[in-house]
Amino acid sequence: MSSSAMSRRSVLRGATAGGTALALGGLATAAATAAATTPASAPAAAAAAGGPSWDPTHFGSSYTARPPDPGAVLLGGPGFAVHGDGEGDDTAALRAAVDEASRRGIANKLGDILGGARDFPYGDGGGVVLVPSGTYRLTGPVDVHDSVRIVGFGARRPVFVLDAATPGYATGTARDVFSFRRRPVGGPVSYANNDTFGSGLVNLDIRIGPGNPDAIAVRFGGAQLCLLQDLDIDAGDARAGIDHNANLIHRVRVRGGEVGLHAYAASAGWQTTLLDCRFEGQRRAAVSMFNDAKLVVVRTAFSGTPRAFESAPDQWQHLYVQDSHFDGVSDAVAVLNDSASLPGAQNDLIRRSNQLTLLGCTATGTRDLLLLAQSGARTRGPQPSGRIRELTYGLRVEHALGPRESRREGVYADVARGAPHSLIRAGLRADTPPPPPVHEWVSVADVAAEMGRTIGAGEDDLDVFQAAVDRHETVFVPLGRYLFTDTLKLRARTNLIGLHPRQTWLLAADGHPHFADPDAPRALLATPRGGRHTVSGLGLDTARRTAGSVNLLWQSGAGSYLADVVTQFVKWHPEDVQSGDPGYTYRGAHKYGIWVRGGGGAMANVWSINGWAENGLLVEDTDVPTRLYEVSVEHHETREVVLRRVRNWSFLGLQTEDHIYGWRSQAVEIERSADILLAGSVLFRVATVQGPYPYAVGVRDSQRITLRGNRGYRDKTPEFTQWGAALSDTRTGRTVPEVEFTLIAT
């Protein structure tokens, strides 16, 4: 970064041959200027069908053939005839297919929109709609009911098209094409909220024709396991590609639109993770953030837009961006409010709630990295290309828990010139593989037929499942409930695939002696040490009276992938609680939720909520480099996440929740571990929680523990809803008391 690229008021510190480290405190990096006038460079992606030369990710159909699931509704099948030619109107057929999928779904009575009622005519649990390749013309909104997933398949993904100048999309009021919804018994249909779980759009494309300026391709929302994955959204001249946000947006490309994503706080207050996404050619900004959107953005590229991120006035943001690329961002990568200008900024918690981290990113043809809206202060980007090794805005606590502990607020930047394509490609290279090719899948139902057996009827299905995984590399599990009396053990290279974790359940036999001994824990599903596996789309339920049960024992090695997996939804509570909430009528006994022993790989969109287990995620004795994206661990009595003798793990978007009776529950416990990153965390305590807890993250005999960004501020009963400290050394008693921060590094 040359001196000519910086304001005379800039403070230079730590200059090296490899770059310049800027430690700027509250000082501006450039004088206030008018909005950028430099035109955005044309995205390099425009010329090459396979994407720009710096992009290593293949965006294509992830399900090239029809998944063999008889429980799914087939669009175009009997009763759901479509044209599929882009000419005839297919709106009514798609709506009917979604209704039928919702009607077929499994109700598990907990966290269900119907509380388990089976006689409601529509929507008693959720389901799957399968959509073959084709072009489907839509003339109005399609509601995606709670826990319904629409999944495309074929050599080319199906395309849903909103025709040019479709009536209702140019009235001055935003209108959805797809909309995630909730419709409870006896209540009105509403947008998805904190009681919405598992809905999704997967492996399909959406195209908005010209003359629909108020169109929004997808109104996203929900609490856990909601998913947008493998989508191309061509927003054209529409208002936005995606509006609102829920859990995971994965391998989604948004082209055009005034804004690519209108981001808000997810309905339950969680963060949202954007993983391996692309935003290109938005007229105003790729992402426009409103009420504390809490975004975790990883391996995402932004091209040919004035701004990658911008915040609404008077709003703080928890924004964490890692391993991402900015190409031709003509104004600034991030436009945030000056922290001191926020309403209530005299409160340290409010001021420090405004957090930005850019880590390990690259930029080409990008003017500024950060613009603070009120002061006009700008942090210049390296020209013509460069590396953003680290840029933060907010509170930094360094050498934490030791005698050299220090604090600073403001902007800190460590950038360097030069970003060759090889470096950009390396940063964007994914560790989350697409599913195995469908033609390699063998349905466990077909194996059962070969054995002369029926599965999913309430009898023990373990021997059929074990035969399937012993004989075949990739085993598909259709929608349904399957009973096991012992552990299903995968082989060294087994993949186990489902389409919907809240509709595809592996269930322990309740009270069976194999799951009875808490001193000899036994898993419902187990992978062997050092194997390579993909396990996805499954629910794991250890029933009630299984004191030695573990939902999943994960010992898989590098290159393995655990995704879209959930345990049973139950909350720990005292024995004497009486409540109409079905979460407080359950009495259980379990050992662990997810137990990682010597394993790792990558994990995404995992929800561990077996609240009667000792903890939701126990990781022990591993140095396998591992990244976890959008993982939720909730409602346990005393501990949510426990790490013992662990190295090289990164949590990107960890969410925990201590509920009304679980006030003694610690969010994260780390013992004898090193090189642990917790980034973009939401360690949540509900407004009604009945007591305080002294710290969120406890460490003991551990080194190089790094916390980057945290949602810690709550204005409701703060003596209970806010942790006593962010971080505590449980051996020495030293703490970092600030619960809102951009960086804590030990």
C-alpha cells in the first residue's frame, strides 16, 4: 500500500517489505469524500461460462438425476401436471405440490407448527417437492410452508421464471416470488419466524424478467436448519434477489437486482452464514443490512457493484467476512455507521456492538475497504490488487487473560499489495463438497426389498441399514422413521444421505439395554476413526430412556463432511416444571448429543438440541483441522459445547441458547486445547432466563484461543441475559469482562 494511497492524517505502523500494517484507532484513513465516481469494473465472470479465472468453484446441478424417494411429491407427476416449457402457467401446480408435501410430513410434536396435530388438512410437519429439469413460468407468489423443501434435479437445474411485466410486481410495494411461511393451527399464515425449522430451496434457479421492479426472488426466514443451497438467482431489474435471512445460504449466486440480499436479524436473533456464494452486478449494494443482521460470510465473491455491504442508518452490525474476494467494488467494501454516532453510543455495549472483521480476503479493482458514513472516513484498499490480511472496526483485546493484556478501539488494518489469481483461488477453494452423484446412490429401501424386508414400520431396521452400508458406498435414506436397537456403523468410505433432516429420522429403541449405561456411551450412528464420509439430511433421535445414548459419534478424518443434521428437539428443565409447552413435558436421560472423538473435517447447518444430554457437542482428542459453519447447540442443563485436547478448530457462526430454566448452562468450555477460533458467535440467553452465569467461554490450560465478534448486548434484564464476562480462565480467575467486542486474542 503506497503512501500516495493514504490520507496525510493516516497513521502508519509496522511497515514491512510484504505490506503495511495500519493501527489507526479512531483516526480516519482518508479525508471525507463524496460518493465514489469510479465506475465498477466489468466482472471478470461475464466472459467465461465457467466463471472468472480466479474462481475455483463449480456451480452446477448437485442432483443430476431424480433422488429415489417415494415419499416426496413429484412436480409433473399425477395430480401435479405442469407445462415446464416456460410458456404455460405452472404456479397453481407448484402451490398444490407444496401443500401435498406439507400434508404428508412427519409431525414430531416438538418445535412443530401444529404441535403434533394430525387432522389439520394442510401442513402437518413438512416434506419434499422434487422438481425435474424444465422452465416453469410463475405468475404469482409461491408459499414455502414450514419444513417444506423444494429440491430440483436433472443435468440442468430447473428454472422458475417470473415473466416480463408480470402483474402485481410493479405497484411500488415489494412482492415475493418464493416466500418462506408459517401457518399454525387456528392461526393466520405469516412469514417464517422463530417457530420455523427446516424449510429450503435446493438446486434450482430463479429468473426475474424485466418490468418487475418490485419483485423479490426469495423471502427467506426461519429459526434453524433453513436453507438456500445451489441456486442461481438472476434478479435483473428487480428490487432484490433475497429478502430477510435465516440460517445457511450456500453456493448461491445472485446476479443483478438493486440489492442482492436485504439482510435483517433472523427472526430468533441468530446469525446467518453466507458460504461459497457469489454476488454480481447489483446496482446499489450486494448486501444491504438493517437491524443487526449478524452475517458470517465465508469464501464469497462480490463483483461489479458499488458496495459489497452497507448498513442502514442508526444500526449497528456484527459483520464477519473471511476468505472472500472483492472484484470491481467501486465505492467501498463495507459502509457502516460511525460507532460514536449510534443512538445510545454513550453506552459502551451499544457502541461496541458495531463490529467489522475482514480476514484473509483479497481485492482487485476495489477502491476502499471501509467507509464510515457519518464522518466520511475511508480506509483505502491496496491498488490495483492486494490482500486484506486483517481489517477490524471495534474493540480489540489482545494478549487477553495475561499480564500484557491491552485494549484499543477503532480501525485496525493489515493489508498488502498483490493478489495473483492463484492466491484468490486458494482462498475461495471450498471444503464443503457437493453431494455424491445421484446415480451412485443406493436406496436402503431397495436393499430391504432384496432382503425381503419392510423398513420404517416400527420394527428394528438396523440389520437392513447395516447391510446397506456394508455393501454400498453411498446409501440413500428416504423420508420416514427407522428404528435401531444398536449402533449403525459406517465403513471407512460410506456416505449416508437424506433430503430432509426433520423428515428422515433414525430412532433409538426406547429403553433398550444397548443404550442404557451412561458409563459406556453408545451411539445411534457412528463413523470409524480416520474414514472419509459425507453424512447429510438426517435426524437422529435417541428416544427418552436411553441414559447411555449418543446421537452421533463422529471419528471421520480430513475431507469428511457432516451437514444438515439435527437431533431431537427437547429442552432440559427441572422435574417440577408444569407447562403447556411440549418442550417441557419431555423427560429424558441421554449422554451426549454429537461426540467428536479424534475426528473432524467440515460441518455445516447442524442443530444439536437434545437438551437432556450432558452436552450438545463434545469434541475430544483431535488435531484434524476442522471448520464448522452455522452450528447451533441449545438448551442443555450445564454445558452446550465442550472442547478437550483439541487443536485447529474454527467455529464460524456458532449459536448457543440458554433458555428460561437453563440459566446454569455454559456456552463453551475449552480445556487443554490450542488454535481455536470462535467467529461471529451468538451465545444467546433468553429474556426470561431465571439467573446469571459468570462467563460465556471458559478456558483452562489452553493457548491461542481467539474470539472474533460476538453478540452479547441485551437490554432486557441485563443482569441475567448478558454474560458476566465474555471469557474466563477458570484456573487463574482472570476474565475479559466486555461482552461486545470485535477481537479477543489470548
